[in-house]
Amino acid sequence: MKIPDSSALKASSAPSKKKPLYRSLFFQILIAVVAGVLIGHFWPDLGSQLRPLGDGFIQLIKMIIAPLIFLVIVTGISAVGDVKAVGRVGVKALLYFTAATLFALVFGLVVGNVVQPGAGLNIDPSTLSQEALDAKTGHAAPKDAAAFILDIIPTSVIGAFASNSLLQVLFFSVFFGAAIVVIGRDRCMPVISLMETVLELIFKIMSWIMKVAPIGAFGAMAFIIGQYGLDTLSTYAMLIAACYGAALVFIGLLFLVAWGIARVPLWQFLKYTREEFLLALGTASTEAVMPRIMTKLTNAGCSRATTGLVVPTGYSFNLDGAAIYLSISLLFLAQAFGHNLDLGQQLAALGVLLLTSKGMAGVPGSSFLALSATAAALGIFPVAGVALLLGADRLMDSMRVVVNLLGNCVATFVVSKWEGQFDRSVMVRAFRGEITNHDSAIMLGVEDDFEDQELERISGGGQPSPKFRGGPNPEDIPEFQMTRAATSTGSSAAIHHE
């Protein structure tokens, strides 16, 4: 963005027009979700056929996730300029994720013991069929710890990008960024400059994709309601009440963690990110909002490197909502078959779930795989019994995506605060509705609003906002030009920079 002249500053003093309600992304997605529910309920056949709208939108998002993560992490690490700091962020994030997941599992077990959602069902194991469960999981077997860790290491960098394997992309990105730091920013500046330009292009593409977000939310919600119906709510009333009630209490605990450690008012953060959370609810997918939630976290004062490392890793390692659902569902199944697990059995189940819950994101039928592995390890009820949850699983998506997404956002604030890479004054500005850096304005599609805010900020004596919070400023990146220089043996192309 160019710094405006004095005449532009005077012109900027006129009050800006308020955006009409119908142009608000939150309003558009809200209307789309309500319309999807109505279509799915009253015309279920039509609703079931609208699935391609939701799937198509999610595929558009997935198209840019891998390059976005790579560019954000590499440029963020190069801006930090400290490989040890990157290592500390990774270690602290994993420690936080393990503690949060363990607490979520224990909390779910406590709720399951108190509410007893499966008591009195008295399911006959002979009535169960393994075929429905196999169809959901694709006959896949849960991975052990060694296989999961080895899967993080890509056998091919191109293959990691092609398969959209986020952990593999993140793994390579950390090595690439660390190599830039070791070799030196000055020597690698042409690469950094190119990456910054490509990242800006990715942000612009993302802003275009978000214009069809309401269509994606409409199609996804119409399919969910049309396929599974609202009548399922009564069948699994106690299980649904237990999971959603536990989720509300857990969110309350996240409020305390966010305020107690990083002084982040989570209610204001939810207001600030309402479009992303509503879109995640409508599409039942946290991946659909990953690029925008990362942008808003950096806009709210978290550094680019911390956000780029914590959020993608959390999508596989910090699934708090899924952990609550797994532990409550395990007790629901045990109670449905007439078993009351003692403390030793529940602790054993806790250990199995802690391992099998990792890496669930993006795996078809992952919750069923985790529960099946736990059932097989404990031998208390038949593995086919997990099929009892087929009707309720989709109804839990809303709970899981909100808690998973909010848990990862809180983790980003906490780790950023621990590393001294969180600027609370910038967060306050963001929560007031300001755009605190140029690249966020491009991603969110509000470049005109950003320019108006910058005019007002500069006219009031404030400093211009940086290109990207936690990333290099424009003046740090030299402009490279191709010129033709004459030599004694003829003319040859040479690269010069200013």
C-alpha cells in the first residue's frame, strides 16, 4: 500500500459508509445455513443431492492449504531468524496438545460416568452387523504409534503436496525455513522475496474462494439434514445432551485458560471470528476455515511462525472436541451393552484413546477406528457395537468442529505468549475491527477498508501497519530487476538488486 499524500489525508476525514447487512459474510452464511436446514428437513431428497456444493467448496479450500502452510511457515521462520526458537515453539505446542487432549478425555469420562447416556438400552450383541461399520471405515485398521510417526516424514516432497498431507508439508517446511536461517537471510533474500509474492497471490485467491462460502455452507447443511434428518435427535437424546453439555463446559474452561495465560478475552475473539466459526459449523469441517483462521490469528497479534506451526499441527494433535466425544461414546457403548467399567478399565481405555485419537483429522471414519481399536483392546463389548454410533456421529460434527477449532486458537495464543511472540496491543486493535497488516487485508478481501484505516491512522500520527504481523516488512525485501549488462566478450544477463 502506498503512503497517501496530505490531500488524501484531509479527504479521509469524511465518515466512511457502513457496509450494508446483506454484504456481511456472517449474514450471508447464516442465511445459507438456515436455508440448508429448511431444504434438508422439508425436501430431504433434494437436500441429499446438494452435497456436491459443500464438497466443492471444501475442495477449493484444500487446493491452497498445502502451499499456504509451506509459505507461511518458511517466511515466518526466516523472519524469526532463530532455529532454536522454532524448536521451542514445536516442543511447547506438543506439550500443550498432549495436556489438553488428556484433560479432554478425562473430562469426557467424568461426564459419561455422571450422565450415564447408555444406561438402560440393553443392546443384544447378536443383532449387530459389522458391514455397516466396515463401510464407514473402509476396512481400515487403526495405525500404531510407530506407523503414525513414520507417516509424518514424507517419502516425496511433491507427494506430500499432492496428497495434501498437512503434517508432511509442515515437516518439510520447518526444514526449509531452518535452512534459510542457517544459510543466511541476505543470501536467501531472492527466495524470500519470491515466496512473499506468491503468498500474496495465494491470499488473493483465498479472498475469491470465500465469496462462494455461503453456497458451500448451504449445500453441506442441506445434505446433512436431508441425509440424517432431525428425527435422529430423539434417538440419541442422552448421548447428544452429554456431548454438547460437556462441550459447553469445556469451552468455559478455554475462556479461563485464554484469559489467565495470554489475557485474551475469548468472547471478543469469537465475535471477531464469527464468520469462520459459522462456516465451520455449516460445512462440518475445520479445514474449510484454516486459511482464514490463521490469517485472523496473525492479524490479532500472533507471529506468523507460531501460527504457521501451531495451527496445522493442532489439526492432527489437538482435537479436544473429538477427545470429549470419544470418551463419552466409549462409556455410552459399554453402558448400552450392560457393562460398568471399573477405574482400572477406564484408565486402560484412556491410554488407548490418547494414542488412537492422534492424527484423526482427515481420516475417513476416524472416530470409529479409534473406538474400534479401544473396544478390541479392552474386549468388553464387540467391535461391531461401534456401529450403534453411525446415526449419531454426524450430529456430533458441530460440537467437534467448534471445540477443535477454538482449542487450536487458544493453543496459538498460549504458545505465542510463552514465546514472547504475541502483541496484545495489536489484538486489541484487531478486536476493534481494524486490519493490522496488509496481507491480512488481501486474504480477508477488505483492502479498501484497510486503506481507509491506514489513512486515518497515519493522519493521527500513528505508524503504518506492517506487511504481515510477525513477518518481514516490505522495506526488508529488496526489489530484484533483470537488466542486461555488457561484458568484454559480449552481453550477458545479470541480476541486480536495489
